[in-house]
Amino acid sequence: TYFDGAGFENPEGFYQPSAGQSGWRGTAHASISDLGSFANGVSRTWMGWAYRDASGTDDALFGGSNNGIDGIVCQLAAGGNNVQFSPQQSGGATTWTGAWPGNGQWVHWAVVFNEPANLVSLYINGALVSTETQSLPFVTGSTLEVGSSAGVSVFDGKMQGFAAYEQALTATQIANIFAA
């Protein structure tokens, strides 16, 4: 199943996909899916392009929530260029200090989380920033939220080309996607 951008806004103001698409709802600024890309004991890759307008608030690249609480979050921290990732919003975030190139420009980003190995990697513009230890497990049953996450401000800027992979992509694969 997929989300191709086609569909309509329902009377409640939520975006409804066309027939044949799965589980997407939300608004132009906060798309939510029940596809469930978070499962314990697996590796996942998320990536996309983002253009941050301002850094006054925490801006979620993606996240998730389980009934509005304790979901995964990947965000740009308020007041700077730090990138943070945590499989649970309740703490234990991995922070890459100064990794975001800055506001007012398109940036390709990718996060690879290998939960069985307790490792998370950040790539910016096709290059590995670093791989860090991350021992918290996913909060299972969480929705996938693009540009939003429970308790985090909606992304202040533009996004395109968001993708979630059910595997850990290699550095070569990420560099090739960035260069394409």
C-alpha cells in the first residue's frame, strides 16, 4: 500500500487517501499513517528532504505515537542545528550536535536504526555523520507521523521525498539515493 498524494480532505479536515491506499490521514502539515513501521527486533531506515524555515521550536522530521504518548521521535532541536533521535519520547535521545547544515536550504537526511545491535546512524547529504549506541527499544504499535510527533512541534518548513524502509540501508545505498 502507498500514499501518492491523491485523495481529498474530509469534512473533519483530515486528508483521506483514495481507494487502494492505506492508513493515511492528517493535514498538509502533519500526515499520519497506521502502517506501523516500528517493530521490536528489526532494523529500519527513514529518509527524506527537508527545508527548515526557522529554529525557534523543536521540529519533528518524523515520529510516532501510541494513543498520543511515548512514540518515536526524530527532530531538529530548538535554537540550533542539533539532530535528535529516540525510539521513545520519554528519554534517552541520541543527539548529533551541530549536524544540521542550517536553515533556509534543502537537506537530505537519513536515519538508520538497527534495534537488535543497539545502533543508530545519521546521514546528512549522503554522508555518514556518525553511528551511536541507542539501547532503547521501539514503542510498538505506534503510528508513523511525518513532520509531527506526539508532544513535538509540527515541522516549520517544507519536506519532500519521505521514505521508510523495512531494512537498514547501507552507506552506499544512501549516498546513491542522495546523488540521484
